[in-house]
Amino acid sequence: MAHRLRVAEVIAETADAHSLVLTVPPALAATFAYRPGQYLTVIVPGSGARCYSLSSSPHTDQDLKITIKRVRDGQASNWICDHVRAGQTLELLPPAGEFSPASLDDDLLLLAGGSGITPVMGIIKSVLAHGRGRLHLIYANRDERSIIFAGELAALAGDRLTVTHWLDSERGTPSPASLAALLAPGDGRKAYICGPELFVAMACDALQQAGVSPDLVHVERFEITPEETADATLEVEIDGQTHHLPWPAGKRMLDVIIEAGLNPPFSCRQGHCGACALRLLRGKVDLVNNEVLEQEDFDEGYTLACQAVARSDEVSVTYY
Ligand code: FES
């Protein structure tokens, strides 16, 4: 269920990235409690539900902070950067996500590309303030001016946090081999990667080349590629009623249902927990991520609303 939170402050982090500081009223403190690295979902007028990572830490920051970078032609990020001012309220869903270390005492490798630093920043602040872990951050950006949180990172760097900046302007675009060269071979630390799709793929390759076991690698991905998905119509049976909803290409089914003001079940929104499962009656969908449904579930028609994108003009689903 969405709640309205007040924007206490808007911080221009770089020319194209803004942070929104959000005040949580005491009555919603438990609802908006979070782990470092999780994200909030903002209901953006005209664009629907969008996930933005929390750059704040529950261990060091009183308010919530999300950081949004403008995406070229990205309606939602541009609307937020152009229109949201201190004093306004925004409609938000509570924190969610699994990009959060199990222990703040673990040593971690952190790989961030551009605005992928956002959840990583929350993790860094929490580990330094409340854990014993030692951190190595590799942070890739176009140039010096596009580094988000440059000052904060410089202030936090020290014994337990090493920061390696990769600037395309100085070293060219990174490759798996050039990133792997920054890592100790056979590094046994858990790794957390967040950034644009290309960076994530490259960082995964780099970790593999450096001999890091895939079991230790955690990735945060929000982006989906709208290509190969189609604008569709979604027929959904929920709470005793049938609704027909327009389903834009690339958008996830759960977001379409939430934006229509309906109240679907969900929890992780990452394809891990199965809380959003429902039955496909007609049409075809693809799941962006699935770590919970087995073939026999698919055989019975189950799918995950939080991960489903449309692959046919008409899709019909039911929560019964
Ligand atoms: Fe957890 Fe969809 S909400 S799998």
C-alpha cells in the first residue's frame, strides 16, 4: 500500500543526479524501516511505479534518502529532477529489495557504475558505522564531474574503506580484464554490483576472471529492456472484480496493477519470494528474473507479477 511522505530537502548531487530526503512520520516508522541497500518505489504521476535505491543508511541517517539520476528520455527520472521540490509530498511504497549484506561484519567488494553507487553508499555507511567489515569500492564514472557522493566517499575512505575510481575520461571505457586487474586473484569476499546493464555484465565477467565464485556475487538490476516486449492489454481478476488495464511495453505486471489503484500482494519485488504469484489464464509473458517458481508451477499456470513483462497483445491473469 502506498503512503505519502514529505520531501524535506532536494540535494543536487551532480548536474544530472538529485537526492530527495524524505521525512517519515512516527506512525510510519515501522513501515519504512529498511536494511542498507534496499529501495523505495515512487509512484510518479504519468509514469507509474519506479524503484529508486536508498543512499541513506538506517544506521547513520535519520531520514530516508533516495538518489535519482536523469535518464535520457526517461519520463520518470526527468519529472522527479524537474518538478520535485522541498515541502511537496510523494506517494511511495515501503522499502523492499535483497541487495543488502547479511552481515555488516563481512569484508565486501563493491562495484558501482554511475548511479549504481546509490545502494552501495547505504551499505558503506552502515558497515563503517555498525560493523567490522573491510570494504573495497571500485566506482566507474564517465568523468570527475559525474561522480555522485565524491566528497562523502573521500571523507569515509580510510583503513576500512578503499576507494578506486575508474574514470572513462582518463582510462577509457573499462573492460572485464581491466576491472579484473583491480581485484586480488581468488578474492574470497562477497561482491555487490550495481550499475547500468553493461557495467553489471562487465563487472560479473571481471569477478569471474578474478576467480570469485558466482555464489558470492550479488547484483542489483532494475532496468529491463523494452525491446521484444509489446504494448498489451492486461485483464486481471482481483478482489472479486475484473479489470482491463493498458500494459506498456517493458513495464512489469505488478507495477501496472499497483498503478491502477488495485491492491495486489507482493513482498520482495525481485523474483525471490513468490508473494506476487498469480495464474496466467491467457497470453504470454516473460519473467525478467525467477528464483522461486519451478517447472511444475509454470505447468499449473503460475507466474510472478513482479517480474512479468508482456509478450502477447492480450494477457489475462487471476489471483484466484
Ligand atoms: Fe517476491 Fe514477486 S514479490 S517474487
